[in-house]
Amino acid sequence: MLIAAEMCDKTQIVAVAMAPSYGFQSIVIGGIFAQFFSICLACFCATALADCVKNEKFLNIFCAIMFLIFGLYELIGEVFMETSNTWAERKV
């Protein structure tokens, strides 16, 4: 389910672009490790946050606020990048 949700994002496009240079196996192995460590880090942070905040109501409010902050950050970033004239000229 997680892999299906991540289809056609920037990471996948970069992986496809890098595959001819670094080889299919290297990109697949690197992608698997990156996904694994990303999920492990998210689980660790969530567990640490839940241990620090014992009140479930405050934890839910904090998580909702963080969800809104990250959503607005992504939305503003997408709008800015879409209207930016220098986006295509960036060196990646």
C-alpha cells in the first residue's frame, strides 16, 4: 500500500533518471533501504512523541496541527515552484 501511494513522486522520477548511470540493482537496493530507514525513523519519532505526551487529546491536537503545517508547506511550495521562472534552470 505504501509503495502504491508513493508512485510517480519526485523520488521515483529521480530513481528512473539515475538508473542508467548507476544500474538497476543499485537503485532498487538504495530505494529499499531508504524506504526502510524512513519508515523506521517515523515509527521511532512517533513512539518517542507518544511516550512524551501521555494525554491522548493533546497528542491528537498536536498531530493535527503538524499535519496542517506540513500540508500548507507542501501546498505553498508547489504553488511557488509552479509559478517560479527559475525552477527549470536549477542544477540538480
